[in-house]
Amino acid sequence: IGIIGENQLIVAEKDTAKSFGSGLLEVFATPAMINMMENTAHKSVADFLPEGTSTVGTHVDVAHIKATPMGMIVRCCSKLVAIDGRKLTFQVEAYDDSGKIGEGTHTRFIIDIQKFMSKL
């Protein structure tokens, strides 16, 4: 508990609601923000996992509270706040130059990669 992850990007056309099809505007898309939050949480714990394991996202509960234009930097932070067996719960937040743009929680599970893939 307490592991922190950080990530950032410059909002490009590929990151916009218009590009994702989640809206018509050229602003940072909610799906792009969620992807960034998941990626930040995933990477934050990757080096702590045994070889042959990874994490998979299972739940996201976030609010996208402010729009961000193209060209602006978005920073994402994750913090591991709970561990229950293989279940990891993260607090996630995203910011741009004007302040907080998103916040919520994200749940990931530790999986054995080979077992997981064999069940597909």
C-alpha cells in the first residue's frame, strides 16, 4: 500500500473526444483519460510483481470534471490504497495546467499470465 505512479502526455489529436468517437470536440477524451489512469496504475506496480504475473483492470469509477484542450500537458497520478489478496485498489487523479480534471478509483487483479491466457 502506498505505491505511487505518475505519467504525463501532451494532448494530441489522437487523444480527443472527436478522434475517439466519444464526442464532437477536440478536447481530451474521457476514454483517453481512463486509459491513462489504468496505464499509470498498471505500471506503478509492475516491478513489484513476481515474474510471469501481471495485472488486469476490472473496474473504473471516475469523474471527468473538466475539459482539456489539445496541446496541454495532462499529468496522471495513481496511489495503491488497498490490497485484498490479488485485488489492488488505486486512487487515480488527472491534472492539466489549470488544475484537477479527473478523479476516482480503479481496481486491478494480479493474474498469472499463462493461466489467464489459457482460459481465453
